[in-house]
Amino acid sequence: MTQVTVLTGARRRRDWSDEERLEILHEAFSPGACVADVARRRDVSRGLIYLWRRTALRQVQEAFVPAVIEDDPGSVGSASAAKPEAAIVLELTDGRRLRISATAPAALAVAALKAMR
């Protein structure tokens, strides 16, 4: 027996909440799952499931920034006998830079990172 969904009114597309999308994505891409079976069960297009996955992955990838570790240019060739202090340098896309020394207390580092948001 074939099931047909008829959408009437001004809106012709179904709206999926973010929770429903995540639930469907989790079900479709869990180990051993078949996307086509999940799409058929949930009455959604396979292509739409893959579109939701690409969108979700893009959002996650934009949240992370690659880290680059490089020597401090001021410490190269310096006359000081002391070993240069390691530091974390965050360079944001808007040009801001945050430098955290290795001796900085953890609470100070957390406060500085929160302030950079």
C-alpha cells in the first residue's frame, strides 16, 4: 500500500526543526545505518539528509581554527643565555592577537580567552 502526503495551503514545503534534523542525522549516520532506509522511514529525501550533514559539518569546521606554532622572532639570535619562554599566540581573522605565556595562571588564561570572544 502506498502512502501519499498531501500538503495544502500557502506553504508547500515541510519544516524540520533543528532537533528533528539532528535526530535524523544521528540515525542516518550511526554505525550500520543505511541513509536510504532512514530517509524512507522518516519521509525525507536522501539528498536533503546529505545537505543537512554538509551544513552541520561546515558549521563545526568554522568553529575551529588551525594552530600554528612558530619561534618567537625576538628570541632568535638574542644574547640572553636563558631559554625563551613558551607561549600560546592566538591570531584571529579580524587581526586581534592574544599571547599567553607558559607561566600565566590558568584562571588568567581562561579570563583572557573569554574576553576575546
